[in-house]
Amino acid sequence: MSHSYILVFLLSGLISLVVTPLIILLARKFGVMDRPSERKVHQRLIPSWGGLAIYVAFSGSIALIFLFNDAFRLLLRSHHFLVQKYLLGILLGATIITILGLIDDKKGLKATIKLLGQVIAGVVLLWYGIRIVGINNPFGKTYLEFSLYLSFIITIIWTVTFINSVNLIDGLDGLAAGVVVIASITFFVITLFQIDKQSNVTIINRLELVAIMALALVGSTSGFLLYNFHPAKIFMGDTGSMFLGFILGAITIMGTLKTVAAIALLVPIMVIGLPLLDTFLTILRRLKKRRPLLQADREHLHHRLLDYGWGQKRTVLLMYGISGILGLGAILLTIL
């Protein structure tokens, strides 16, 4: 599968590099511009809809390797097309999330409508058999299996949490994109270690799909990041942040399905630890101040660093460093 890994990374990165400038023009044509406000950091109109470029690069690269890579086609056809079923479920859910984001970036949607759309995308994962069925003790060999209904609820909560965690940290140029790149690289490495430990072909094939999607996410987001890093030429918008959160949530679920050597849920939580921490602190802050949980504010971790006098680049690079350390910890936890 090494050729498939290299191919999907190169294709996704190239497509993203080519498509993002076109999306900039498209966003300007349709007036999808992120306007400055008291809550936001930027001081000028910046095209949004950048997430569409990431979506096109991600799904396009996977479609191309399906057409031209024999190993990937064999992977999807394995085990009565079970792996293909997983992929279709993730792509369908991602498409729903992307359409939701495009509408939100253009017209603005109520938070409750967006939440409903996110839940629907999570239900799509469940429909295609992608769910958290239990949890491993990361420091032992015990395994707790959830009941069917509890599994459904936890999977929905997991998906919605990942979506909104990435959305909440998308407040500085290149922040969300860079953190997702680091998280995706980390999860790719972790998945390779899991594959190496496995002898069950069914599990190996599923994990190979996870690895391919993680690399497709690295390539598509990295290509976009070149246009999104400070000073940004384009923002990903809710289209991008929700798409990235959904894919990360989906592939981490794929990596935690019940297996002999399943990745403990603690590992993916560490992989995307920074956004999850910011989300947790945001919820506590809004509950303490009796504000609506879905009401936006300017009190996130990155905003506080800016208020302390840190510039955008310095703040973003610090966040990258923290994400990298958490990712390394997750890798070590997997190895040990």
C-alpha cells in the first residue's frame, strides 16, 4: 500500500494547490467574504469557502487513486466490499457537512440548524457501520463494550464534538489548518504502528483505509495552508472547519472499532487535544457566565495570547508546537 499512500498524498496536495486559487475567485464572484468585526482578528474582507478546496482535493484524490491504483481498488473490494462501505459512508457524511458549510458561509445558519446537520452526518456514519463500540484501557488489556444505544449516542457526541472543536479554533490565519495537518500526520503514524501489530487481514484493510484518508487530509489541508497562513489570502470558513472536524472524527472512530489491538480512545483525544481543550474551556466559561453555549465570543486560547501581545504568527506557531507535543505523546502511548 505504500504506493497508494504516496500517490494520495501527492494528488491531494496538488489538487488543493490548483483548486484553492479558483475558489478564491469563486468566493469573490458570489460575495462569500469574511467581514471584519469586533470579535474577529482580521481587518479586511477575505474570501471564504476555502473548505470547498479541501473537500475537492480530499475526495478527488481518493477518486483518482480508485481509478488508477490497483492496490486501492483491491482494498475497497475486500471482505464483501466492507471497506468500500466505510469509505462511502464517510464521503457521504462529508458531503452533507460541506453543503451545510457552504450555505452557512454564504447566508448564515442558526446554530441549531448547523447542529442538526452535524447530527445527521453522524447518523450517516452509524448507518454505514462506523461507530464506537467500546473502549480499551490504554494501560491494560481490559475492554469495555458499549450497548448498541450507548454506542450510537457516544458516536454522535464524538462526531459533533470533533466538528465543533476544529470550528472553534479556526480564529487565526493557518491555525485550524495547521493543527489538523499535525493531527492527521500523527494519526497516520499511529495507524501504521497498528497495522504492523495486526495479523487479522480484515482489521489491516480497514486500518489501511484510515491511513489513506489521513494522508489525503494531510495533503489537501497542506495545499490550502499555503494560502491560509498569515497573511491569509482565503479562509476555510465553516465549510472547511466542519469538514476537517468531521473527517478527523470519522477516521478516529475507524481506528477505535473493536479489535484485538484497538487504539484506546485516549489516543485520538490526545491527537486533537488542543481543540478539545479549547472546546472544554469554552463550555465551562459560557456556563459560568450563563451565556448560550452556541454563542460566539473572543475568549479562546488564541485570543488570550493575542491580548497578551503575541502576534498571529507567534501564537499559531506555539499552537503548532503544543499540538506536535500532544501528537508525540499519543504516538508513544500507542507504542508502549
